[in-house]
Amino acid sequence: MPLLEISNLSFSYDGRDYALSDINLSTDISSGILSILGPNGAGKTTLVNILTTTFKPQKGMAKIFGLDVVKDKKKIREMISLCAQDLELDVLLSVRTNLKFYGIIRGIPKNELEKRLDDIVEMFGLTEHQHKRVLELSGGLRRRTQLARAFLDPRSKLIFIDEPTLGLDPIGKKITWDLIREMSKEGYYFVLTTNDMAEVESLSDEIVFIHKGRIILHTTLREFKHVYAGKVMVTFKKELFPQLMGMLSNYLKRNNLGKIIGKDTVELEDKLAFYELLLFLRDIGFDITQIVVKEETLLDGFIKLIGGIEK
């Protein structure tokens, strides 16, 4: 039984244009962390709102742990938690009081709640701020508080986070990433919606791309990088390139390593091809300090994927 199962799922806000259109997905989230990526307005937040039972699908079905998000809403809500983009805290109350009220609503036993509150404020670096009103906090500390709220109930085995490190400083990011990694190893699962490529590369092995309300790709990070973001660009000094062009062109074709693009650049298939090129340049006595190397990033791959769809 898949942990997350979605079949022919559609949703429209106005009855005409679909925010989600015939979404299909089945996954065990075996690595513990699934990232959902897509441009702004692609449908990521709408999908999360359906999976967390906030919205009701207008067509199709979605299941979490085998439970239907419509028929089994109450059971699902006991097993999941959500950290939304928008602030869901009472700004006139303190950090600790916000967390305490949420713990009471979640049904955390009173004899466990105070200890859990102590632990969670420490985890998120909020101990010295816990008695301040949320209104007095910086944007980053408010976000940490909202994240702490999502992590508060240890019975929530699946945690949805919409833009996990939105507004966080580097320290807040590190705290959040470390906790997600640690908890994913302890049997918790995470669904993250994000456009932060550093975040995806740091945390996720499994990724889903949504574009214009449809899933256009469901793959692993490794496979995505190999197909869409694995190329290496090597640029030579313009004055040195002409004398190399013939030898390079023959070598690249003979070994299927890449091709020459433009007047001074070689596009290689992957890092292995780059290492092969370095050996070739060394063997012919070329000074490799005279080249500039640029690897494709996840962002490059993301743009390439979306660009291909747009065409």
C-alpha cells in the first residue's frame, strides 16, 4: 500500500480554470522526504491543501496511509501536521502559549505536553524567546515558531511544509534541515513544497515537478541531475581555442563525450566526460589553468525542464 496515492485528482477555484488537472501519483516516500517543485501558481499549495484535508477534491481521489482524504478526514488529521506559508499564530500570545494551545487542540496528554514544549523550543532555538509575544518577533523567529508548531505532536508521522525555510536566516535553515534529516531517519515522513534548489539538493532524494496544474515529472534527484542538470561547460581562452578545435572535435566525437558550442566552449555530457577531457588536455600538453568550468545546477535543470514543456 503506497503511503501517498493520488488518482485523477482535479480542483478548480472558479469552475473554469483548473489549479490541478488529472493529477496522478503513487509513492512510498522510501527516503522519508518528498519535494514538490514548480513555478509560482503551478498548483503546489493547492495540492498540499487537498492532501491535508483543507480542500475537498472536485474530481478523483487522494489517500494517505491508505485513508481517503474525504471519507477519513478526522483520522488523517490525527496522523499529519502542516506548516503553511501564511502565519497561523496568535500574534498577541507568547511563543510558548501558542504552542501549548496547539498541543491541547492536538490532544497531547497534559503530563507530556510541558516536557514536549521544553524540547521543541530548544530544538528550534526559541528558548530565550519563548515568553515573548509573537508580535515582538522578527519574521525569521515567527517562521521558526510556526515550524515548531508543526513538529510539536510526535504522533504526526507525516509532516507537510509549504516553503520550509521561507524567511529564515542561515542558522534557522540549518536547524530546520538538520531536524528534517534526523526525523526522516526515525520513521517520520515529509512532503515539502519548495523552489529552493539548495534545499532540495540538501534534503530530498525523491522529487515531483508540477507545472500548470499537472505533474510533469516524478523522479529521483540523481536521475533528474543526470538527465537535466548533468552537463559540464568548459570555456577556453578565445585566442587558444582555434588551435585546439580540430583535435577537440575529433576527440569528443570519437569518445561520445560532448560537443563544441559557440566559438570557445565545449559542452560535456557529465563529470566523467570532464575528467576524460582533462586527461586528454594533459596528454597533449595543454595548460588546464587556461579553462573555466561551469557545472549545470538544479536550477538550470529546472529551467530546462519547464522550457521544454513551454515549447
